[in-house]
Amino acid sequence: MRRLPQPVLDTIGTLARLGLAAVWLVSGGLKIADPGQTYIAVQAYDVLPHALVRPVATGLPLLELVLGLLLLAGLATRWVAAASLLLLAVLVAGIAQSWARGLSIDCGCFGGGGRVDAGKTEYPQEILRDTGFALLAVWLLVRPRTWLSVDGWLGWGKGRNAGNSGGASDDYPKGIAEGN
């Protein structure tokens, strides 16, 4: 099987990184712009004790914005991809449990959220969408090397044998970019 050229792989990675950054920045930005509605959305899942709803409703958009900014900059890409994948798994689990319990809610993934009329839910589409976002995170977890990234400027992603092979290696040296 023929392997794609390095520039193509780097371009795919860059698009995945910037796409996932856009998801987090838009999602976090919309939630932080309307904290009251974000509170209602978190509360509608009916899984958290009342004392945790406000901290989660406040912290979630901030976490999303931080993840988005780090991905936009391309800093610690593998770490951020792992955190993104974990957060997406939690969000998908939240949507799935709401569906399984028969709750009628809008996920609030991109602002809004809360209770909706029966039959107005979009659980399959929301899970499928978030699974697609998770695939972007998986790509970056497996292959964090991208164009125009702080990781690249710091030399993370330049293999030790780059001079011998005429190009940069896929392998990140042990360090923050790899999670070690």
C-alpha cells in the first residue's frame, strides 16, 4: 500500500487541527455569550448534583475556548487532541444517556440547549456529528504534526534522522508534544 506524501499528511493534519479548533472556539464562544442558557442546558441533562451544575456550566465553555486556542496555535497538539477526545466522549455519553432515559432536550453543544418538545430531539445527528469531531481528534492524537504550529516552530515533530532521510520524520521526540 502506497503511503501519502508528507506534505499531504501535514495538510490533512492542519485541516483537522484548525477544524477542531473552530468547533471548540464556536461552541465555547456561543456558550460563554449566554451563560444563563448554558446553565439551563447543563441542568437539562439531569445527571449532576445541583451544586455542580453552575461550575460545569461555567467551566465547560472556558475549557472549550482553551482547547480551541491551543489547537489554533498548534501547541501541545497531541495533548489537546487527547483532552478533546475525552471531552467529546463525555459529551456523546451525555447525549446518549439523555436519549436512553427518554429526556427531550437539545444538547446545547453550540449554545442554546435545554428541554424541547417530544419529537424535537436530534440525538442521532448530534452523536454522529460529535463522533466526526472525535475522528479529527483521533487523527491528531495519532499524527499531531501540522503546518503553521507552535509545536513545529519549537522543533517538535522533527525526527532525529531528518537530516539523513532528506525530510522530517513523522515521529515526535519524547516531550510535551507526545504526552511524555
